[in-house]
Amino acid sequence: MDAWCELCTRAFNGDTAADHLILYLEGCGNRLANGQFSVITTTLSDRDRACLESLGFAPSSDQENEWTLPGDQWSLYVDAKRNERARWHAMRHRQLQIELHTHLETIQPLPGLNDQHRLALVRGF
């Protein structure tokens, strides 16, 4: 599960390779009649192969280029991704609040502006 959560976090933070792998699994994977989750790959880099193996996928003995994962594991991954996304959003929200607060503290008032000028500028905005 840790490998999946790490992959999701990397994708949320802008890692395009991680994002593409997750999108591929979600978009091209499907459940088999036996309950397993399956994805068929045509080309697979060593990095992607290692990632699939770390996630618990195994090459299928039935079909070439097919990787399978127990269906209940995929369901756990879907839930974990949702939870990771919520956690990531909360963390990102805190980061942006701190950044905004820091910037607001460094803003100096414009010299020579009285309250009437400020009000006119705000209205114009």
C-alpha cells in the first residue's frame, strides 16, 4: 500500500510518469470474470515493470503482456487514492495559506494614499 500511496502523491505533485501510470491503470484496466484486476501493456519500461511489481501486479500466465492484481487489492488502491487526494489537498491548502500570509505581511502600503484614494482603487478593482 505504501508504494501506491507514494505513487499517488508523486502524481499529485506533478510527476508526469506517475500520473500517466495511474491514469493508464484506471483507464485501461478491467476486472476479469475471476475477480482479478487486469491491465494489458504493449510496451513496458523497466521502471514501469518494477513499479507494477512493487504494487503487487504479476505477469499473467494466461495472456502475454497482461498483468493481474487481486481485485480486492485494486479496490483498496482506489480508496487509498481518494484518501491520499484529500490528505494532499489539505496539506496543499495549508502550504498556500502560509505562503499567502507571508506575502501579505511583506506588502507595504503605497505612500501618499489616503483612505479616499484607497477606496477609489478598491472600487475600481
